[in-house]
Amino acid sequence: MIKRRDVLGLGAAAAAGGLAIPAGRADAQETEQLTAGGEGYSYLTGTEHEAVPTTCAMCASRCAAIGYVDSGYVVKLEGNPESRRTLGKLCAKGQASVNQVYDPDRILRPMRRTGQRGDGEWEQISWDDALEDLSARLSKLRDDGHPERFMFHHGWISAGADRLINKVFLPSYGTATIADNSCLGQSARSTAQELTWGGNGGSWDFDNTRYVLNFGSNVMEADTNHVALARRLSFALTDGNVKMVTFDVRLSNTAARSHTWIQVRPGTDLSVVLAMCNVVMTEELYRGPGEDFLEFCRVTDRLDASRDEKIDALKEHLADYTPEWAEEISGVGAETIREIAVEFAAARPACVISSRGASAHYNGVETERAIQMLAAITGNIDNPGGRCLAAVPEWVHPTGPEDKLLARRLEILDGFDDSAALPIYGVGHQVLRMIKDGRAGRPEVYLWYNHNPVLSNGNIRETIDILKDESLIPFTVAVTPFYDESAALADLILPDAVFLETFDFEDGPSPAQVPEYAIRQPVVPPRGEARDFKDVCCDLAQRMGFPLGFESAEEFVDEACKLTPDVQKKARGFSGMTRYGVWQDDDAMPAFHSYRTVVDPAALSADGVILDVQSGIYWNWEVAGVSDEGTAASVGYFGTPGAYKGYVGQSIRNEVYQGFRPGRTNKSGYFELYSATLAVRGLAPLPSYVAVPEHEELTEDDLVLTSFRVNVQTLSRSQNCMWLDEISTEDSVWIHPETAALRGVGDGDRITITSKIGEIEATAKVTENVVPGVIAMSSHGGRWEYGRYASGSKAPFSVDEDRPYEALKWWNDRAAHPNWIIDNAPEPVSGQQRYMDTVVSVSRIQS
């Protein structure tokens, strides 16, 4: 355990020993008043730049921004001061996005393969040729009755792209063979949210909290809501004097800014959380808010269990999960666990947060469910300062043709039969392995967008081999602005516009707990012949004979502004949104404790609404798609697939509450600590300890490999930004001095890291900032494509020399990527990729 004051604090003698720091002073008349942003000027001429509000898309955070244009060129990007969500700030990644607009290796015309797949032989073709070829292939599949053989695979995409492509274009075409990248980082946490809370995403209220307990989140550097959360957490720690305790295998920037960093063995956070729950229950620290909240919790198989019965059930379940038991598993001292549990329960309000460090393991869903349980029994759910519902805008958008085909899908999206018990968000990282297997069918056209499957999935070698095999996938299409590792294996490359050249709307969650609407508009026109893929989808639909009812992304966003009531009436529609970029209702208040909202009696007597007597759930059988009321009543809520779609309210103690609305499963309206959904699948209904199997059999030579993200890179998207590469040249692998000494490894030595599927070479960084028995490496390096600044390799048809910048590049490209040695291994409930469980050995390369 390392406390911040032990590292940073000055002793009394040093403080008194003449260490003088001069205090700066400026006359008030000499001080220039600075504005919070929103203006930009040329440093050469002083001329004011044209300011264009937009939204960043360099990562999943989607922060409101302003682009500044000088003589037709975008020269700067900064945060939008109108945004309460981000407090007007933008991180380095967003600011460096200017590099991507003018990347010398951008793809500016469609490209078609001319040699063998992957040989790097291409010809440039016209858009008309490219779309005629693609639309002919897609039309044939549709006309032959097999639209599902067109597969669409995407990474993080905008809210507007999700609605236009996934909700309008693809259903109108007739395919539901759609995969995303949730399984690569979020699906374990999201599945736990579905099982306990319901479908709405979670958020953390740092503005009102008094204590932050962190399991594996590096929110200060990398989060799907990074800037909005990191800013608020920074203020909480400094201005609010909030205490933060972080459990992590590595001293991340978040751990470094915590009051205490607790070093925990990888994959054992679950034991610590369960032990803390044990302390809360046995020492009756649940009394008060936690006890009151139990009224809204399901804790046993009986929905009508009394509060005392729930308390007894929790005490019995947690009895064996003592701090002493957890110490043996996690390496964290029993007294430390007990002390932190007492602090957390007493803080009121307190917020427990988590991310991949805790969830990207074999026991990821159970860990996240246990974290939800800890928050619940201390009364820190949906309260000021606790874990809250995600406040997101509710955009209404055009829905396209009314006579859509019944969309069909290949059964390759959820992995193999034993991959995941509840793959709500799919098992996208196993799609290619499913295609190779072939028993569930194969796509004939495989198109990926905003995604780099070669680099993003585990087992890079396997992914390359499958994508190169034309007998497995006859035709592949990459939609990308850049020539990356996956595009190099495509048959057709469609040059996408970068986000500073597109129209969109966004729906990022606001930690201010009031939804913020944001749009994206072009700061500059697309370069060369690049086109926004949303516009391309409109074009393809027209060519294939099912026009969508709008002809461009701009028209789609314009219509969405008209259809969304608050945006149309209060934000002045499309014109108001393009003028300011963001809008939030000044009169709206955070909706804490929304589960306590009593349902309007009129809603309970609406057409189609019935009471499921067994569960006390009111639900609308018509909305759920049941044929008639008699069938709905006889089969019941829990026996009807998709009944959650018609959920209205939950009866609790003679009152009907909004409760915790289901998302994608037939859960009740209670906060479900006891999950009937898992029970019927033979899994533990209450959060229970599950060990990582591979870690149970470690030998003296074995280490556990973990990966991490740095604050100035975004997985596989940002490495072509020279400004960021110059900041982040870290390409070494962290290893503890004890671990290194046993292997004869010194700081700066070249090492070989070997797993069961392969080996890589890297440079050792010997540091006490990582737990013994663990090695940690960044997931950003090791590029062999993506342009000269990322990999040293130029793209086809790119400029010969990028003067004067290329000559100034001083960093090398020696980094390795961990996915060469991390296999595609799914977490057994959600199917999330287990990035943090790989067992490896390390040896020094003899010079």
C-alpha cells in the first residue's frame, strides 16, 4: 500500500530549511483578462480565425469542440466553452486531430486490389466504379434472399452513424449481421449493469461525492467519457478534498493522483469487493441509506422478501468472504480491506468506480456485479455523489422506408456455444474465428467501418490468416481514411472523411446529470475524393432501389433536429445547433432517485398493459409483440421473450414505481443483486467468487500480462498524429525489480515475451510501479501500417515527402503490440475479451 503523502510530502525539516518559492505578483492594471475560449487568432497576422462548433471523435468520449479555420485550412481544435458536460475542455488527442486532416498518407480515392490479397498491389478507381461493384454484389445477395450474407462490423462510431447505418440503412437492406466492438472493452461492465440496474448506462457523480473507491479504472487518462469525468474528478480531489483509493496492478496516472494506491494481484479485485461487502453487512454499516435502499433490491428468489429476510440472505451469502480470506487471494492486507470498507460506508455519499482493470478478466461480470452490490448496500445508487444513471440526450431521427424487409442474420455474432452464457453485446472478437469454422455460415461481403480488426482483436496472426483467405470471405471492404493493417488486407478501400469533415449528432453521457445535445458539422470540406460513409450509404440505398427518404447525413441531422422536441423548440433546431454546437436545458434538474418515481395510474390502465401477478410487474403485451392478452397472461412476463420491451412499472409495498427499468433482459423492476437471469443458466444468482483458471496454476516462471492506455493515444486510431507521437514515445514493458532480477533483466534490456500463441520482443522498464509477477505494456504501439508517422511505412499513392515535418521525426518504431500474444478468450458470461489474463514468460535477449 502506497500513500500519496509518503511519496510527495515534504518533511518538516525540509519545509523549514529555507526552501523558498517566490510568490509572483502582477499589478492589476497590467493583468489582461483572458476569455474561456471560443475565439482564435493567427499568430502571424493577428487575424481572427473562423470558428466552427463541432464535436470531437478521436475517442469514444465525443467532446464538444470548436475548430478554427485560417484561409480554408483547419489550424486548431479546442473545447467548446458552451459545454457543461466537458466544462469547455478538450484533451491532447482532440487537439491533435488536425494532423489527421492533412496526414500525408491519407487515402483520397477509392482503391481496388490488383494482386493477391495482402500483397499491397492496388489501383485507384472512381467512386462510380467502386459503388457499382459493391452495390451489384449486395443487390445479388438481397435478390437471392440472403441479405444476411452482407456483414457490417464497426468500432466506436458516432450516434448519428449508429442511427443512420445500423437503424435505417442496414435494416432497409435486410441484414442484421452487424457486429461492434463492445466486447473489446465494455461488455462485461455493461452486462453487469443490465443484470442489476437495467439498460441505461451508468455514470459517476464526482461533483457531489465525498469519497471515491476505484477498482481498475484509469479515468484520468482513458475512459469512454474521459474529459468530462477527469475534469470533475480533478476538481473533487483538489477543491473538494475528496479522498480516492485505487486498487490496480500498475501505478497509473489515476492511481498516482489517489490518496492511496493498493497493489492487488491481477484478476482478484472480486475477492476484495466481496470482503468489503462482508464487512459492511457483518458490522451493520448498511444501516441508514443502505438499509432503506434494500426495499428496492431483489436479494433472493422471492420478489416479496422482507427487508430483514434480504439482510439475512446477504449476511449468509457473504459470511465466508472475510477480509482474511481475501488477503490470501489478492495479497491485500485484511486490515487494509476492513479499514477501507468502513471508510467507504461511512463517507456518505461515496462513489465506487471501475473499468477494464477489474472487468477484463475471466470473472469480469461477477466483479462488476459485486461492485454494484457494494454500492447498493451502502446506499450509493442513483444518489447525489454515487453511481447514477447516465444522463443522455434522446434524439429522434428519420426511420427510413416503412416497408423494410424482415432483417436476417448469420449466427456468428455471439461466439461459439460455450463462449458466453449471456452475450447481450455480442462476441465480436470471435466473429472471424466463427467464419473460419463455417458451421454457422459465412458472409460473402464483409465490410468494416471505423474498425481495425487485425490490430484490435487478440491473436493478430490468426486474424491476418483468416482475412487473407479468399475461400473464407469472398469479398472484403474497408471504409477508412487511412491505410491501416486491416485495410491492407481488403479487396476494396473506400476513403472515408475524417470527423472534421462530417455531419453528425452525438449522445454522450453528461456527469452533470442533465443531458447535453451535441452535433458535428464540417469544419473544412473533405480532402481529395474522400466521402462521409453515411453519405455513401444513402447513395448505395438509392442505387439498390430503396431510397432512405433523405439523401445525405446533413439532411438526416437536420431532420433529427426537427423531430427531437427539445432541440426543435428550445435549441432553435438545426440552425441553433450549428451555431452553438451544444445545447442543454438550463431549467432541467438532475433526476436523482428516479427509481422512486411513482407511475401515473393512467399508464397502468393504458391499452395492452397487464399485471403479472407473480412478479408484480406491469407490462404492455402489445409493445412486447405478443399475439393476444390471453397468451401474455398465461405465459407471463418472465416466460415471454422480449417482455422487457413492454415494461411499465414494478409494484413494491402496495405502490407502483418506475423502478430499475430493464434494458435487454427480462429482469424485474428491482435492483437485482439476485439475478434470476443467471440462475436459470446455472450460474450463481448472487455475486460470488470465481477465480481466473489460468492464474490458479502459475509456475515460478509464469507472469501475467496486462495492457494499458496512455493519455495521448487512442488504441489504434491516433498513432498517425505526429504531435501525439512526439509526446508519447513510451515503448517499454513495465516489470517489477524483484521479477526482473529473478530473470536477469535490467532496465533497458531487450526481452522476449512468450505466450501459448507466440512471442514478441520489447524493451524492459524496471520499475516498482507495477505489481511483482506482472508485466504491463501499452496497447498503442507496434504498428506496421498507418502511415509514416505511426510505423515508418508510407501508404500507397501517398506523397513522397511531407515537408518540412517528415524530416523532423526523431522517434523510432520499435514498439511491440501485445495482441500478437494475447489470444481471443471470452469472459464466460458476457463474452468480453479477456485482455488482462494472459500468462507469459519473459527472458532477456543476450546481446
